[in-house]
Amino acid sequence: MLTLNLKTIDSAVVHGKPDPIARFHPVRHSALARGILRLFLIIMSCGTIVAATVDITVLQTTDIHAHINYGNVGEAENDWLRLASVVEAERDRAGGTDHCLLIDCGDTIQGHIAGAFSRGELPVKLLNALQYDAWIPGNHELEFGITTLESLTDACTIPVLAANLRTTRRNFPGYRIYHKAGTRIAVIGITASYLRNWLWGDRVSGYIVENAVPVLESLLPEIIRREPDMIILAIHQGLMESDRRRVNEVREIINRFPQIDLVLGGHTHR
């Protein structure tokens, strides 16, 4: 039996102070979403029912777009290096890696000079250095070409999750079950299904992307059979009030799949 109490805090830090508007400008400010999952576990021990409370902190970054370092401390912009200090502090406050999940929801390697000159290598090195629990590729991860994406994911020392994406030589795992402080948390990764309409030509040939909904219909029964305490969907899509092109499937997903306890989104920069 599991009861969930979720508290979410959307924030970013500019020069050591919370920036209340940073969540609306994640390209200019590296935004950090922080949630505390309070898991009340009912455990049978020697015929006695024992109640245990476990706090798991979920930290999410998304759409950083290779903004690693803007340079001068006095500049108004935020960057990933400043955010890294916040991530480490939040992870320590949570009680260490056993009480924390750190997930990036994509569009991580492209969009700034550090990503362009390194062709995505520097952002991947930072993902590794910060020991993210999972990276979900976004649509911009394909812009250096499929071969480069495959090389970058090979260089990743962290799980790369993308249930609806496969390339010529990579079938990305769709989910992973994390063991945190005695709990089992399933994290599903989904990328932008609409990227087939944005990227084409020889440079980005050799990949197949599927819509999220049918992929989840196929994947969730397998996950549920493994009886995780919680299911998190980390997706490079957002929640839109109106989306005539159906670029973002999040609204449909949350209506169709009540088995999913938490959705971590991205892509829409909001």
C-alpha cells in the first residue's frame, strides 16, 4: 500500500537568489524543478504492520540548450555551472543520492556556443559529472546528426531513456526502475514525437520516432507487472492550452494513463 504526498517547487537561481520568473525563460535561465515525494510505506514485518515514511526528492532540469557558462559572475544570465551548485546542495539536503532522483528532460546539447564547438560533448560531460539518474533526449539532440547522437549516448555514463526513439544502431531503453531508500520508482523516458516533421535529410536519417500514446499503451503493462511504488514519466513535451498540430501529447497522456503518478515535461520553455 502506498500513499503519495507531492510538493513541487519551480525555481531557478540567479546569483544565489531564487528567480520567480525563471521558469518562463528556461533558455535564458537554467531552471530547476524540485519536488519532494513523501512515500508512506506499509510494511509487514514478523506479522506486525509497520508504517515507514520515506522522502524522495526529485530534481529536474530541461531545455538548458548547452548554456554551460556565460562567463562573468556579474552578468544577469544564469547558467548550468551555477545551477550545478544548486543541484549538489539540494541533493545533499535530500540526504544524498539514495534519497534523490536527478533527471534531465532534453534539449541539452545544442543552442549555445559550448554545445556548437564541442558538438554536444561538453554538455554530456556535465551530465556525467553531476551523476544524473537519467537523460531523456529532446528534438535538438538530433541536430548534429544521428551518428553524433549515437556517439554521445555511447559516451554517457548515465541511463539514456527514450521509449519512442530508436536509431540505426541504438535501441534506447524505455524505462528504468530505480531503488531509492527502500522504494522502487519506475522512470519512463519519451522524446518529442513530432521531431519527424522538423528533422529530415541525409544528416538526420537513420532514426524512427513513434507517438507517445501507443508506446505507453504497450509499455505500461510490463512496468505495472514489476510492481513499482511509483511511476514517473519524463517527457520532452509540454502541457499546452491549445495544440492544433498535436505536437505535445501530455494532456492526452494524463487523461488516458492514471497509472502514471508524476509527469516531468519540457520542450515548451514554460
